[in-house]
Amino acid sequence: MDYPEIDRYASLDSPIHRFDPRAKIITFVLLLISFVFVQKISVAFLALLFSLLLLLVSKLPIRFILKRVQIVLIFVLPLLIIMPLTVKGTELFSVFGISATREGLWYASLIVIRSMAAVILILTMLGSMRFDTTIKALYTLKAPKTLVQMLMFTYRYIFVIIDEFLSMWRAMSAKGFNPRTNMYGLSVMGNMVGMLIVKSYERGERVYQAMISRGYTGNPKTRTAFAMRRTDYVLSAIFVGIAILVHINTVMM
Amino acid sequence: MTKEAVSIRDLNYSYPDGTVALEDINITIEEGERIAIIGQNGAGKTTLFLHLNGTIKSCDNNVVIFGKDIGQMKSKERIEKVGVVFQDPDDQLFMPTIFDDVAFGPINMGLDEDEVERRVRSALATVGLTGFEDRVPHHLSYGQKKRAALAAVLSMEPRILVLDEPTANLDPMNRASLIELINDLNRDKGITTIVAMHDVNAVSQLADRIYVLNKRMVAEGPPTEIFMDFDLLRENNLDAPDVFKLFSVLSCFGFNCESLPLSINEAVEVLTKTIEGDEKHVHLHIHEHTHEDLEVLMHRYDHHHG
């Protein structure tokens, strides 16, 4: 089974990898916000190209990123069919009396391109640093404590829970269970998920006790050693510039 | 002069659903002692340990550590005094990297950065994990996780070290090195160690005194005394060390020694002493009571037909 290790390639070396994590999070999120508000397909397309460029510069394996983009595509692509049929406007063609509109297609394309740009951007950001670094950067950026801790525990325990699931799965296969979509199969799977929830709940309690044992008071504290260098400032300035430029362009044209 | 490290008086605890977990527990442990708490599954060992460092607070203020009620202590003082290493290292290692995890306690104690750094390095060096600072817990082996969990407690430099099943699920090499490590900490730094174990063969290597827990404290004493008490062992679903049993058998054949050995090392000592002594050899023979004695002995160790 594949572990969902988003930071598998965090040890590569590229300008994106070397970029200060805090500056990276701020500028990439800024770019993201800027890209999703783009109103023109041509500009959205440029944004997508820029995201792809960053991905290339980061040297992250394209397949690694695309595999994750796929998941988002499953949700976004149906829009290309639904929106032309539902948005009112000039008719493109009609099938069985249902007409597809130019405007619908245009909106749908805009949404698909923008979301691709955004997803590639964020995956490049997450993939180019270790996840614990991401968490620490969020912590130093004063992100809400609860959020930081939730991310931290998710990252720490997702692997443990996967292992627990796998060992349960193996135990069931060893006793001859074949997953089928009949009532019996589904009820067994339901039991398994229930078991996993109970196990997680109990583990949560034990982890909390371990935390109390080591002086946890509700405030996560950690030690970080980030330092901005000149290249970080330059890169930040460029990214912020592009985030703004995209919109000046839109307004002027 | 030794000080009282732990003193528990009439401690009672029930789970929220009303099940009694601990009943009238009385313990006194001197500083620098090596203690084992043995008992069958569900005997309340873990619950007792959670009381020792104030994770579960007793309402009656009857857990006293170095003369001070643990319920009255600030969290910093509490974790400086007693460190608990839990059984499952995945419960204990909750931070993203090993460094963060080992630094968790010291940072919560409010130490400055240099001191935190120093303690993390020294704790990792003690358990033999130098260079693992940036590793993530899910990339470590079970033995490494177990040692990292110990380091995470050692970094708080506690005066009392409590370990829940330290040797469970470890391979022989990791087990031996962990036992040695715990004993080194006791000998060199004077840390009071309290372990919960199932593994009776290793108990004598880690403890000079044993408490037998079964919701109540059913017995207390040096290992030899505890393991001689067959009824006690059987009633509490416990076993005696294999070496101890073998020498009990040998004594039925006329082998004479002052105290029965509990581990292979002690066995070597006993045999050497006997052979070097007046007799010059080990003399075994069958006398009139041998068969009878053996039968009684084997029956005593038999858990199935109690």
C-alpha cells in the first residue's frame, strides 16, 4: 500500500525547495488567491502555465503531482458537461432539445483551468518541503493553534492508522474474507471501519495521557530555526508581483 | 541517608463506568531503588503509573513524591520528578520529528533554547540514537521507536523513571540493551526505576524488590521471596523464572544452595560457588522423597490444574 507521503520528494534540491518555508507559504497562498479570482480564460491559462513552470523548476516528478491532480479533476471535469447545459446564453448546439451554451462552456473552462493552476501550485508548495517544516512554518506564522495541532496529529497518526487498517485487513484475508459488495461484505467492512474508529479513539486517549505526562498545557510549543536570506526576499517580491500583475492585466484588457 | 521517593497511602481508583481499578494501594519506595510491579493483564499497572506522575489526579491527595503531594505540584515540577514511558511508543511519540518529540518535555518545562538542545542531544546519545534528530517516527523500527520514547522522557531528567512493559515485543538484542540502559541510569545517576513487566525471566535483572498488583497490592518483597510463594503466583496468574524453576527441581535431587538463582547469571554464580566450595562438585542423587517432592513441585507450577 502506498503511504500518502506528500513530502516524499522534499529532500530534492531546487530554488523552490530552498525557498524559506514561511515566505513560500505566504507567497504561494497569495498566488493561489490571485489565480482563483482571474476572470479571463487567456489570463487563467497563463496562470496555469506559471504554475507548471514552478512545478518544473521544483524538479518534483510530474507523475507524482499529476496523480494527485487527477483526484481534483474527478470533481471538476463534470462541470464541463453540466455547465454548458445549465448556464443560459447563446446556443452552441442542441441535442434532443437540450441546448449547450457558449457561456456555459466558457465558465466551465475557466473554472477547470483556474482550479488546475491552483492545485498544481499548492501541491508544488507542499511537495517541496517536509511536512513537519510546513507545520512549523504555519506555527511561526501564528496560524490558529487548533489547526496547527490538527495538522500535526493527522500527519503523525495517518501512518499508524493505515498500518492498523492493513493489519486488520490481513487478519481478515487470512481468515478467508473476500471483499464483495453484498450485504455480508458491506457489514464486515462496516465493522472494520467501526473498529478503526474505536481504536483511534482509545489511542487518542493514550496519546493525550502521554502528552499530559510531559507537561502539555494546551499550547503547542516548538522550536524553529528559519532565516530569510536575500534570495528569499527576491523570490517573494517576484511572486507577489506576479500575483498582482495578473489582476492589473485583467483590469486593463 | 535515603529519602522516600514515592509514598502512596490508601489509593483507590475506579473507572468512569464504576469498574474498580485500584483498591487500597499502599506503596513506599526509597530513592535509588529498583522496583518491579508485576501482575496479570488488567491488574491496574498502567492506571497506577498514571497516578505516579499526576496524569490522573487522586482526589484524596495520597500520592506523595519526595515528600510533596503530586496534586499540588505545578506541571513543570511534576514532570521533573517523575517520567513515565508508556508501553506503545506510537502513543508516546506524537510530534512530527524525533527532535521535536524529545524536546517536547524540556520546552514545556520552560528551559531556554541552549538547554533544550543540550538535553535533546544528551538524551538521544544515552539511548544510542544520535543523528536521528530529523527523522520522522513512522520511519523508525519498533526498537528504535521504543528507545526514542525513552529519550523523550529522559530529556526531562526525571528523578524517578517509570516504564510500562519496557521489554515487551523487543528482540533479544534490543531487550538486553534496554535492560542495561535502565540499570545504568539507576547506578550512574541514582534514578529510582519502577518497571511493570510480564516477563518474569527479566524481572530479577531490573528489580531488587517486587510488588504484586492485582487491583490491590497482594504482595511485596525481594524476587526470591515472591517466586517461592507458589500459591501467590498461581492466584495471580503469574509464573516463576525458568532458571528458578530448574533449580527448584535440582533441589529435589539434593542440590543445596542458600538462595535459588533467578537468572542465568545468578545460576552461574551459584554453581561456581558450590563447585569451588567444600564439595568440589555438584552432587545430585535420588533419595526416598525425590519423586514425591518433584510431583508436588511440578503440581505447584501447573497453572491448568490449580
